[in-house]
Amino acid sequence: MEDISLYMLDLVQNSIAAAATLVEISVIEDVQNDKFILSIKDNGRGMDPQTVDRITDPFYTTRTTRKVGLGLAFAEAAARACDGGIYISSQPGKGTEVRVEFRYHHIDRPPLGRIDQTIAALVACNPSIEFVYTHIAPGGRLCFDSREIRQRLGDLPIDHPEVVEWISEYIGEGIDEISGGGKE
């Protein structure tokens, strides 16, 4: 995968497959401590400890549509290649959190990518799921919460093309403002 937004998309697909109704995504650019952290937390089905132990094995998957599960394995490999790691906590019936950490200044750390378009696409394609995106960077904090947007929209659906376009612009401009990197 070429950038963080693609890892994010793949990991969120796991949350969707686990019947999550709320997905919390965060990006933390901790330059001072040389860490770049991507976190995906959901309220889906969750996993038992035995599944968590095996979930980054590329030949293990809970999906019935294919025999391998590469998303978490790719994320783990990328993180380790950048002096980081992947941390998974989960409880059956309560949800899962996947935290992928990279060394911020590592030469091989993937660029941010088009987070703005990724979040907008997730909202557009999954209008029944609530998404919260938080991005913390040296220049500030950006928060997007689809629940707040729904309240302001009234009868207009959140997956309406103009709303989706606004979401993408809002997030893109916010990332540019806090880190200067929404469109690497």
C-alpha cells in the first residue's frame, strides 16, 4: 500500500465487516516523540484473545470470501519496517482497536495520502455508520464527527453528493491548516 489513507481504508473495512455502527479513526503526528500513529476503534463484534493472537498472520482470515487476510499483515510489516508496530485490543461484543505506530521521521514511513477523500468515501458508501475522525498535528487538532453533521443536515442525507464533497473539502482544508499535508 502506498499511503496511510489506504491502510486506513483497509482497516476500516474490517470494522464494517464486524458490524460496527461507530468507527473512530485517529491520526496523531507526534513529531516531538518521533511517532506517527494511526488508530481505528470500533464498536463491532470484537474478537476473542485467540483470534487477536492470529489476526496479523496473512494466512488467517475470518472472511468466507477469500482464504487470506492481508490488510493487518501489510500494516504490521509497514510499521515494523519503520521502527514501529501494531497493537490490537479487542473484546467479544465490545469492539476492537487497532493501533499502527510508525517512527515519524523514518524515511520509509508512508505519506498521509488523501485522507480527505478516504473519509468522504467511507461516509458516502456507509451512510448508516457513524464516523469520527480526529487528526492531531503540531499545528493543531481537526475533528470530524458524522453525528454532528447529521444533526445540522436535517432531511438532507449524509451521502448526498454535495454533502460528501463538503466533507472532503472540510477535512482536506483542516489537515492542510494543522499539518500542511492533506494532499501528499
